[in-house]
Amino acid sequence: MCDALILMPHLNHVDLQKHQSLEDPGKPIEDVCFPLSALVSVMVSGERTGCHVEVGLFGRDGMSGTTVLLGAGQSAYDISVAIAGTGLSLPATRFRELLEQRPTMRAHFLKYVHAAQVQMAHLALAQGHETLQPRLARWLLMAHDRVDGDGLELTHDYLSKALGVRRAGVTLAIHYLEGYGAIRAMRGHIRILDREGLLKVAGGSYGAPEAEYDRMFD
């Protein structure tokens, strides 16, 4: 029987609210969540500085609870909902049991772990070598890939936290993308107007992780 069919009876539909925590660093993972329409952010925090920066983003392409797959006892990340939506979840204990019963299921999900690591590596590359405008364009493209429609319920404050920059810098980058005709920003909302324009601004910072994901799950 297909692994997906084995998993389905154990999944529960859940509403994922904005800012809802799915994992906390240093704490055991109680549930594994597969977003359907929500967008989820993976953050790391500096204990001494108190700063936060995003190291991953997933939606219907991914899952929380990758630590369960890797056999670790607790999360290393702050994983929370960036854009509200729906999802499917099951207890982490049950997920572990199913993984033990179905080695092919574990192998399938480990492909996602690999794809997430590639995304994380290219995010670090963009942070180290790209200016803020292409980094923001890349982030908006990634979000657009994972939600329905062209509207993104986002604030400047959230984007500044995700990108690890000051709010004023995000505001300037948004104005740049608006002037380019790629987006329209309103209070708490960004609408994608020209995806091709965003792709041009993002340049080489977008595309490689997406291609690797497609290769893994083709």
C-alpha cells in the first residue's frame, strides 16, 4: 500500500493561526504538521543578542517535525505560522511508530530534509552576498510559491525579523519593488503584481533550491 495512504487515517485537519508556534527550541516535539494553505517560518535566535533570523520557509511543500525523522529528542528551531491557513497534523509519537513500520516512508521524508537543507544553504549564500532588494524579492517569490493567490498577509515588522534587517530597510526595499512595478504594498498586505519582475530582481538568489526540490520529488 502507498505510504501516503498509510499516513492519511492518522492525520487531523487543523486551522493554523498567524504566529501560532509549532516548535520551540529546546522543547520536545509533540505534533508533526503538514501545512496545506498556511506558510510557516523556521527561525533561529541568538541567546546573547536576542536577535532572530529566518533560516527556512515551507508550506504545502514541507512539514514541521523533521527532528523526529532524524531521531533527535527536541527541536532546535522556533517554528511558527507566518501566514494563517490550514494543515494536517498527527502526534509525533504516532509518526515515529509509522516511520519504524515503513522504512520507505522515512526515506521519502528524508528527501524533504535534504531539500530543506539546500534551501537553508542558499539562504545563507543570499544573506552573505546579496543586497536587500534581491533578498526580499527572493523571499516574496518563495512565499508566492507556497500560498494560493497573489496576496500575502505580511507586515514590515515580520519581514524585518525574517530577513534580519531593520524595519526601515525593509520599507525602502518594498518601495523599490513597488517602483519596479513588481508588487503593491498596503497595511499588513503585499500583492504580487509581476512575478517575472520579481524574478529579475532576485536574480541568481532564487531558483536553485526550487530546482533541487523538483528533482527530488519528480
